[in-house]
Amino acid sequence: MLAALLAPAKAPAVDLSAHMSLATGALWFGLGCAVAFFLVRPELWRRLWLERVDPRPAGLFRVVFGVVVLWTLLDLIPLLRFLFTDEGLWLPAMARKNYGGELRRLWDPEYGFESWWSVVPALWAKFSLFHLRADPAFVWAVFGLTCASVTAMILGVKTRLSTLLSWFLVNTFYSYSPVFYSGGDTVLRVFLFLGLLTRWGEAYSLDAWWRRKRELLGGSLVVPALRKIPAWPLRLMMLQLAIIYCATGALKSGLTWFDGTALYYALSLDHFYRHPVQIQIATFLHWIGFLPLSTWTTKAWETLFPLALVGVALRRFEREVSAGTWPKVQAWRRLLSYALIAAVVGVLAYVGGLTAWYYYSPGEAPVAITREQAQALVVAGVLAFPALLLGAYVWLRARRPRAHAWVLRWLCGKRLWLGIGVVMHLVIDVAMNVGTFVQVMLAVYIPWLSASELDAVWRTLMSRPLAEGEGDRPKHRPGWKASLLRPLDRLRYRGPREPYVVHHAADEASIRRVALLRMWDLGARLRFETDPSVPAGALVIVVPGDKTRQAGAEAGRALVPILPGFWWLYPWCLAPGLRTLAGRVVLRTFELR
């Protein structure tokens, strides 16, 4: 385990015996200090893991991530017979022998499992149904069941059960053989498992809708609220993403990452090409210095990505201090916790120094220094970097409040770190054919959103750009500067659209039906008015800019563009034969039954 921590990926074998016991003891000591820190400050442990949060970011993540999982599965259809059946790359016995884990010794094709409890260790290791049987009919049946379970997970139907089934069946494909998947597929598997631990069916799911509908129709006097969910699985997702990026950046240690040629070589790999002239474009971008700068930026961004986690913690700390809710503790507990943190940093510096001493190669480094000098630089850097960051932050907080606010908002803000990631992955998707890697990585950003940020996203999607000179939007003089600023101003300066007006009767059944409709109004685009001319239980919609009162299926169709839960029906609304059916589906959703 220690060797895995110390060694870069695929490094040559290095004899660590001289410092193995010392390094192992240091790591155990560091772990003990980390545990002791939370024993001294248990209120921080509760805030970190044991609180409950709004379920909407988790619910949106389930929907988007589930679509990406389904997309990944559908991409396998052309290769399904070759990769997974006994008519393709492997016979089940061959795949089981090479990748079957404990199943190789616990199961026999003729006699079955060694004992009834052998199923447990077999499932615990690298288990795949296709290691038992892989004829085409069986593989296609499992594939269909997998797609159905992932679809149920996306819709939120029996969410816990469908998530468990999806995780098991998706791993049946990935555990069969590793010859086809990449790092993006590993991220997919990890986050699907973390989703299994998350109560992500409490929002944006049919399960949550049916529960709230039952409560409302059962006599609830208020619109039933969403149930809060434990925060710790979402925090694990955030930590997992930070580890992925930081480790990836730290392992980018070859000469090509120091001289800025790594991205040029990556874009020049012909099996990743999306465009025939890509090599010419990559050569030009490298020649003008864009690719070297992007190479160094990518490495720095990935390595320092944990600063985004630091920013999340600091912003919460500042909010609670301002609100007076941050817990006050005795001086001895606070000082002892600081000492424990310093001890953990010291252990990391010691282990980092050993890593440099054992794995640094003077002949391959851009700067000629000895192993001892490399070790000293790493130890000094690990010790000095957090100390400098802490000192600078304390100084800014005390002496430069505006700079302190800028650091919290931008330098340690999610908009910087996640924004760079969005741009980077979109460029990868445009320039390189890497399957659904980009979609997987962008989907796992969603757990970083708070409920208020998600509300802001919905408001932005439902808003309109302000005209120049309207509201806060400045009016620029015609010219090239105005042309450059106009797209940014359209995104930055936005206002609410005119609402749709829902007319309804004043009887109890109509009020409850309106309450059901209100649950789907994520962008606050609806305004409700009682109208004695509307029949009991009916809904009449007035669309902005159109004085026509729409009822029945036309009213349902009019709601599709402003209710995100029905956006999937929008293509139906464009087809004359299906327009009425789409409206009826919407109205059927809000019937009192």
C-alpha cells in the first residue's frame, strides 16, 4: 500500500526497504493525528459529514449522470457481440481465467459453486454474469435489462432498487474484461457506486412526485416539501473529483509537460482525430504558443484543484462567522487542533521528500539537481505552501477586505475551477474522439452546486437578456469593443420573462390541482389567478403576448416550454399529429387521482 502511495504510475521497481518501516509509521501517525483532530473538534466532523442538505442537486445529478450512463451503454451496441459474447473476443472460460477474480476457484461450469456461501466472496471480487454464460441471447437480454434499469433510475422509479440494479448490471459489462474501457469509464463506475449511497431519488423523480402528490391529495394544507438528504455522499463525490484531478496533475511529470509539448502530441494521435486537418491546426497552435501555455495551465489547474474544496470550506466559514452561527470552542481545543494539522502536514512533507528521493531522476529533469536537493525542495515546498497560503489569507482577511472577498469569490471560487474544467472538457470533445469521457466528467460537476446556485441556474434558463440600456445593462458605443462585449452582456444582464397566467376555479379540487402544477414550476414562470368563469377542476392558460385563453390539450401543450420536467415532450409539440397527445400527457399528470 505504501509503495502505491509513493510510486508514480508504471514506474520501474524501486527498492523501498530502507525507509519502508519509517514511512509506514509516519503514515499511521498522520492518520492518527487526523482522527484526533476530529475528536478534538467534533462539531467540524458533524458539519462536514452529518448534516442534511437540499436534495435537488443530487436529483439533477441522477438525471444527467444517468443519461450519460445510458449514452455510454448505447455506444457499445455495435461492439456488443465482439466484446461480450462467446462468439467474439473471449470465451467465458478464458475471460473468467484472466479477469474472474475469486470466481475462478469458487465456481465450476459442471458442479457450480463450491458451497452456498461462495456466492458472497465471488460477488465481492471482480464478478460478471458473463463469466458464467456469454451466449448472444443472454448478453442481449442482460443489456436490455441494464438499459431498462438505468432508464428507471433516470426517471426515479423505485430509485434505490433501480440504482442498485443499474450498478450491478453496468459492472457486469465492465468486469468482464478491461480491454475496451478507459479512465472515463472508471469514473463512471465510481460515481455510480457513490450514487448508490446517495438518496438522490428525493428530487426530480417520479418517486418524489408520487409521494408529494399522495400527501397533497390526502389532505395536506400546504405544498409538501422535499425531504432533505444526508450530505456525506455528495461530499465524497466532491472529494473524489478533487483527488482525480490532483492525482492526474501530479502524475503529469514527464518532460513533455515541462516543455509544453504534451497537448501537441495528444492532439496529433491519429486514433483520436475528429478532423482530417487536425495535425495542421495543432502545429499552428503550438507554433504561436497557445498549446504550450494550455499544457502548463492544464497541469497547474489539475494539481491545484483541491483549492476549490478549500474555497467551499472558507466561504461557509465566513458565512457562519458573519451570521454568528460558527461554534466557539475553548482555546486549548483550538490550539491543539492547529498542532494536529501541522503534524499531518509534516508527515506529508516527509513522505513527499522520500518520494522525490526514490523516484527523482537527475538525468531526465529540466533542471540539474541532485536527489538530496530534490528531496529538500519537496519537503520545504510541502511545509511552506500551506503556511504561506494561511498567512496570506489571514493578512488579507484583516487588512484587505476587498481583496479577501475577491479571493473567496474568484481565486478559490467554484466558478474559476469548474469553469476552467468546463472549457477544457468542451475543447477535448471538439478536438478528440474519446467516447463519453467529456460527458462523464462534466456530469460529476453537478454535486458541487448548492440549492441556491441551482435555483439561479433555473432562473437564468427561464430569463431573457436585457436590451442595451435596459436595467443595469450598459449601452456601448458601436465598434469592435461593443461587438466583443455584447455576447457577455447578454449572459450577464438578464431579467425575468413575462409569466404565464393560470386561471382556475376557487373550489378545493381546483386549488389542489394548482398546487400540483406549482411543484413543476422550477423557473417561477407561472402566475395563478382564481377565475369564477373557469369550470371546477379545469385549467385555462394565457400565454404572454397572446390574449387567447387556452384550455384542454392546448393548455397542456402551452406549458411544455416552461416546465423543465416536460421538455422531453417538446419534439412532440412540433408534430401536428402528436401535439394534442403531448398536451394530454401534461394534463394527465395533474389529475386528482
